[in-house]
Amino acid sequence: MVSADRILAFAAMSLLVIVVPGPSVLFVIGRALAHGRRTAVATALGNVVGSYLLVVAVAVGIGSLVEQSVTVYLTVKLAGAAYLVFLGVQAFRHRKQLKASQISTQPTGPARGDLRTLVDGVLVGVTNPKGVVFFAAVLPQFVDHSAGHVPLQMLLLGLVPISIGLVTDTLWGLTASAARTWFAGSDRRLSLIGGAGGCTMIGLGLTVAVTGRAD
């Protein structure tokens, strides 16, 4: 249904956008620094799930409303920014609870913790202004209207950047987690890294809030 040349062209466009670190990447890095590899991977997975929800929204026509309405766009953007700041503050407040012994033993957290981490990633992914604009403005350009089944084409094309994003976000998270583990020789250094992760998310949230569309 979707020609190979359109898929390749969209993949190239997606790669150009994804390789530039945006809210999702910086969020994964911040979570990796604050909480480690397990949280980073779960966050990356949640991010791509949230991003694909944007694809679904565009496919059913909601995405155009977000792109065309300044009020809706600002609401989505500010909600995402506020949530990033909230998570950053929480990470910074609890930075002294990070212990080097917890890193070395690699404890398995409860399923609820993993689920909450996944949900955090979904919420950030679905409120990511960069993702909203990309899927609402760029994705429709690669649809072949003459072939019909436009929503299905969008859903299929949307899997391309989602797959790329899952790989790159996970790599970013694992790299940041490795750096965190390297610093885990003492509780004090680990606390500093946790605080840095929190500050990263707070700064990201503020950046998201003040940048983007102004019209």
C-alpha cells in the first residue's frame, strides 16, 4: 500500500529529525542519570508508545486540530513542560536516596515501579511538542492519497520513526546509564549524578515551555 520509495524518503526525513536531541532524548538521559539503566530502557519504550499515540491521533484527524489551534498546541506544550519539571524536581529531591550499593547489586524493582516508569515515558512522548509538529505537519506529506486507505498508510509510516526512535533513545539511555554506573563508586558522587539528572529534566521542561510556535 505504501511504496518503498515513500518509506525510504520518510525514514531519511525521520532520521534527520530524530538525530537532533529533543525532549524525548533528554528526558531519557535525565532518567538514566537519576535512576539507571532499567529506568532508562522503560522510559525509552514509554516514549515511543506515546509518540505512536500521536501517529494514531494524526491518522484519525486529531493531529491537525493540535497543529492548527494555538490554544490546543499551547495546552499540550505547557502540560508536557510542567510534567518534565515535576519529574525533575522529584529526582533532585530524592537524589540523596541513591546508594552505590544499589547500583552494584542491580535490585529488581517492583512491577508497579516499572509500570509507572513506562507511563511517565508515555506521557512525555505524547505531549512532546516536537513530535506533535512532526507527525501533524510532516507525516501527511508522505501519504499517497490516490492509493486510498490514508489512515492505514499513516499508521504504517508512523512505525518508521517509532522504530528509529526506540533504537536511538535506548542507546542514549544505556550510554548515560553507563556513565552513571562509572560514577557509582561513592554515594556522594552518585547523589551528584542523580541531582544532575533532575536538573536536566527541569531545564528541559523550562526550555519546552518557552520555545516552539509563537503564532
